[in-house]
Amino acid sequence: MDYRHHELLETSNAGRQLFETVQRSEQNIELVNSREKRAESQQVEDKYLDVLEHAKNVAKTNDLMVARLGYLEVATHYGCAYKSDGYRVMEEMAERVPGVTYKESRTLSVDDAMGVGGHHIEITFAHPDVAGWMRAHEANAGGNGGR
């Protein structure tokens, strides 16, 4: 009986140690994931800045305070692997960046005929928060060793 009791104790100790090890490794994974997510979101915001800088040049060229970018331009300046990802980026930017709106295009384009077009983003540089957002994220980018 003593031998079995001793064996049970050893088994429960081993079980507890295993449980604690698993818990610690899960906590470590969460820490790593949150760091990676932060770095990933910084990269995404840097890419948004690239799109916004391009939009700023477009606005200047047209002497307007508004720039309209199609999915192809967004995909190119964001650095999408697939051009159609430009739509996802346009929608995300509209949700996350002040002064950016995702709109349906009025003109029928080749993209529409192929069933993949008909949307663009408008960046309104007169929006009170867009310049502040850009400055804040440029500062962050600079603080991380630049882009």
C-alpha cells in the first residue's frame, strides 16, 4: 500500500510539473505573439504611410486637397503580393485612418467589366486628423530605426 501511495504522489507531482510547464510556455507564446502583433501592426501602418505619401503627391499634382486612389495604386504602394489585395487594404485604411473613405466609383472601368472593380479610396487632406495621424506614425517609424 505504501509503495502505491508513493507512486501516486510521484505521478501527481509529475502531472503538476507538466501542467506548470505547459502554462509557462503558453504565457511565453502569448508574450511573443503580442510583440509580433505590435511589430506587424507597425509594418502595416508604415505601408499605410507609403500609400498616404503617394496620395499626397497625387493631390499636390492635381492641386486638390483630395486624392482618389484605385485598388491597383493602393496595392502597388502598399506592396501587396496580389493586386486584388488592394481592395482589402482600401477597406482597412478607411476603417483605421482618419480622412480616408472607401467609395463606390461612378465611372465604369475595365475592372468593373471583369467584376473586380468599382471602388476607390478618397483621402481628404483637409480632414483635421489625417495630418496628425501621419505625423504620429512617421515618428513611430523613425523611433524603430526608420523604414
